[in-house]
Amino acid sequence: MKYKPEELTKLPRSVQFREGKVVLIDQLLLPREFKTVALETVDEVARAIKTLQVRGAPAIGAAAAYGLALLAETSKAKNKDEFFDEFYRAYEVLKNTRPTAVNLFWALNRVKKVVEEHREDSLESIKRLIVSEAHKIADEDVDANLKMGHYGAEILDEGNVLTHCNAGSLATVHLGTVGAVLRVMHKEGKLKLLWVDETRPVLQGARLSAWEYHYDGIRLKLISDNMAGFVMQQGKVDYIIVGADRVVANGDFANKIGTYSLAVLAKEHGIPFFVVAPTSTIDMSLKSGKEIPIEERPKEEVLTCGGCRIAPDVDVYNPAFDVTPHKYLTGIITEKGVVYPPFERNLKRLFRS
């Protein structure tokens, strides 16, 4: 690989485990304030995931794994039975935070597997293994993002890119999925202009993507979501690149609400549409996007903007994600390479490689 993470972004890791605490960039404060928070209990980590203090599928997975590491380092259990009771309670609390992003369950199950494979070891040994596995999950995420960045930049020519929501460094441990591709393209002079959708109702594009890419000196223009089609019609978009919270066996994928509309518009305007996602986001147990559970969030997210009420207290439908059928998808950029149609066959090959 040509570049190291520190050559591509000035941002620190968004999720860390230091001195027995889970340290996060507080995404609820951005862009007004850049601040980290140190979480000291599993319940605090769970609350951070639920409230979007940390968000983005890979970042959620790493935060949850570090939540179990936090338990391992702070537990006062006198024996293994007491510790296992604490561990499985923490596992359930973290598992029930958000339903759509598969990385959450992947990371928690990975740590749980380590515990169950070493039940006969000493308690101290099990605790060390939990912390070690959580660090591996975080480090592997950074490595995967770097690989995706290089794969994506390799297949894309110079041009203008449109992205939706935030799949950058803030949504992962470091660099981002989409963010890594954009950062490598920027480093190589291939990214002429980045179009950033604001991403209502929580404005992850405006608050987070615009902030972090501007922070790294990437030339961008922020647009409201309903401008995207017109920008495409004007010939100002060469590629659309988005992240994913879950990709299933046939290539259908869930991503932030509004992604499906972009995919349909991209098809109409002949614009290549790519997903960038690590293999930990691919759920081969589900056959199609119809099986993906879609989280619905509080109505206040729609009734307010920036803490200000913008609508009367009416009924609201607020799905956090939508599902885009694979027929709209040009390819999936992973850390193992780029997957093209037919996705059902080629995703299976990806996991055999």
C-alpha cells in the first residue's frame, strides 16, 4: 500500500481504549466543538451508541468490543462464574442498542467466541484475551479501511464524487470506508470536487462529513438532499460512493435513509454507484434486503433541526435506513478487492478467498 493512515488524515482515531476507559470523539457536539469523551461503564458505552454519540457501523462495532474490554478491566468479580454473569449481561446490553448495523453483532460475537473458547483458562487470562481481541478488531478496521482506500482509488478515474451521510473517519475507527477512498483520491489529485449531501434528519453529511473532509483540506460543496438529482442532471457528478450498515448475500444493502433515492437517480443519469464496506458489514445469512431489520428513531429528529422545532407535533415516520436493491449497484469495494455483479455468486467467492 502506498500510504499510511497518518499521511491521509490529520484526525485521531474516533474510537480508542485508554487507561481502562473507552474514549470517543463526541459526534453530537460536531461541528460546533471537537471534543473526546471518556466512558467508564458498559451502560455509558451503550448509551453513546443509542444516542449517536458514536455512530457508523464499523465504529459501533469497535465501541461495543471496547465496551466488553472495559468490563474486563473494571470487573470486581471474585470468580469466573460471577464474571461470566457480568459478561453476558454486558453483551446483551450492548447487543440491544441498535438493530441494523451488522458490525455491532459481528464484533460482540467475535469477543464472545474468544471467551467461550477459553472458559477453562484463568479469569485473568480471559480478561486479557477480551482486551486483546477488542484491540485487534479496532486495528483490523484501520487496516481494512486503508486497503479499501487503495482499491477504490485504483478503479476510479479523476472526477467529481457525491456521497451521502458519513462513512468517513468518524464512522469507523480511522480513515473511513468511503473516507479512505476519498482521501487516497485526494492525495493522488484524482478528486476534483466532493459533493456532500446534508443527510436529513440528523444531518450526518452536513455536521460530520463536511466537517471532517474540510478538516483534511478536501475541496467540497455541501448540498441539501433534494438538490442531488439536479446536480446529477447538470453533469456535475462522475461517481456516487456510499457506505453501508449491512450488505446481504444478493448485494442488496442498507444505508442511511436517502441512499435508495440516490441509487435510482444515478441509474437514470448513467452514473456509477459504488458501496464501500468491509467484509464485517456483509451478512451472508440474509438472502435479500427484505430481511434486513430497519431501525425507526424518535420523531423529534424530524420535528426539530439543531434543537429548534420546525414542525407541529404531528405523526412522523422516521426510518433511519433504507434498502437499495443490488440492481442499482455498480460494485462493492471491500478490503479483499472490488466485487462486481453477479453479486450473489461473487460475494460467496469473496468469503472463500
